[in-house]
Amino acid sequence: MTLRVGTRASSLSRRQTDWVVKQLRGVDPRLEFQVVAVRTAGDRSRRPIPELGGAGWFTRELERALADGVVDLVVHSLKDLPTEPTPGLVVAAVPTREDPRDCLVGPWPTLDALPAGARVGTTSPRRKAQLLAYRRDLQVVPLRGNVDTRLRKVEAGEVDGAVLAAAGLVRGGWQDRIRQLLDPDVVLPAPAQGALAVQVREGDRALVELASRIDDATTHAAVRAERAFLRALGGGCTLPVGALATAETGRLRLRVRVLSEDGSRQVSVEQEGAPDDPERVGRQAADAVRPFLAVLGGAAWPRR
């Protein structure tokens, strides 16, 4: 039996998918896999993602291929997947998470070592706001492209440094480029950063069962809380929101942070709850943050 696995066409996405395929082969060595690369709207566009608006720029075509039967399962970076579920499709597995933190790359060893006025590249409003909250003197400038493209731009001196997800560098084989792993107290990761999602058709019980065999319950609970927080706010990856959940002594601890676009104002909340009800933990964190949204972002924040 050959299973067709959909993935984005980037080199990092292919490596992530190859890793998932290896885990699935460990469940059933008899299976064969064919990786099908799909170029998404986010890959085709040269505009910064925050300018495009909406969600699903890196996932929509993959979900369509899955729903239409072109592929049998899809591997996503979970932080790219919209928080509202797609009818007929289900995330059957969230494997063990890679390091969720952001990191600094470039010639300087730490954020503190960067010279005054240094140009730091990122297209993420979340990273930009938190960098400016930490150091108002930095110039945070757009840096678009796949991970390898952004690394080449740093090497070429287009910026003095860049902030990227550590998980992408580790999975892509670029871990030697990491200069500093950023403490979540300084830059809180995006919801579900570092996690992968294996998505299948809801009615395909055999594939749901197969994928569930590589699910990591601790990771899955953590990202469910983080994504429930984001969903309850009505936000997406284009808003300055950080969230990170961890399992501690039988409890689920969720840290969240929302900021104004320029980083001058922020609210941080910690919420704890039962790991078997992570969505409730996420909703409670959103309830605690919601009264401050008008002060933080004005029209940039959805209203509920």
C-alpha cells in the first residue's frame, strides 16, 4: 500500500515530512509513501504575510488536495494551520514537539550584544513587538522567504541579525546557525510553534488510527491550549500574540502575551488547569486578556 503525503514544497517542509514518514514507517514497515509537494499561496506570494490578511496561506491548497483525494494525508507546521477546523478533515496526530523557542541568527552572539540601532529581520508582528519591547533602539525590518532564503540574506549582510523559530533550524539541519535561544520571558513563541500536525480525512478510520500511533499526548494537549487561546481571541498568525503551554506536576500551565504593534504596551497572563481539558485553559486565558485588547491594539484586534 502506497500512501500519498502532501507537503509544502520548501526544503524545510520536505524534511519535516520525511521525519513524519519515518515515524509512520516505524509503526508499520510494510507501508510505502509517496511525498507530493504542493506550492501554496503563501509560497507564491512575495508580499509579507501580515499584509495578505486572513489565514491559511500555507495550508489551503494542501487541505484542498486532501479533501479532493489527491493525497491521503498532509503534514503541516501546526502554527500555520487556522484555528477553526476544516469540515471533513481532522488533525489525527501531533508528534513530539521540537524546541518551541525563537532564536537569534547572525554575527552577534546575543540580543544584548547587538549594537544600538541594529537591523533585525522578521516579518512576524509578534516577534517585532516583543523585540521592540525588549530593546526600543532596534530597527526591526521585514525579512521574507523560506528559512534557507532568510539565512542567506543574513549572511549577505542585509540585516545585522534575524529571529527565527529554533525548530525550523533544527529540523532543517541548520542548528549550527543558532547564536542564542531566546528566553520566553523575552520573546514568547507563537501558539503551536515547533509542533507538526498530521491531517487526514475524518472518515478515513484506518488513517486516523495509523496517524494516532505517532501522536504525543503531552504535546497535543499543550498546543490545544495555545490554539484555543488564539481561537477565543479571534486572532491568527498576523497578530502580536505569544502563547506557550507546558505540563508541570500533573497540571497544564499556559503563558500568554499580547502586545501593541510597537511593543510599547503588553499584557501577560498565566493560566493553569487540567491537562485533559486544554481548551478550557486556553479560553480562560483569553477571558483574562480580552478586557485589555482595546488598549493594546485598537482596531487591529477582532471583537467578540
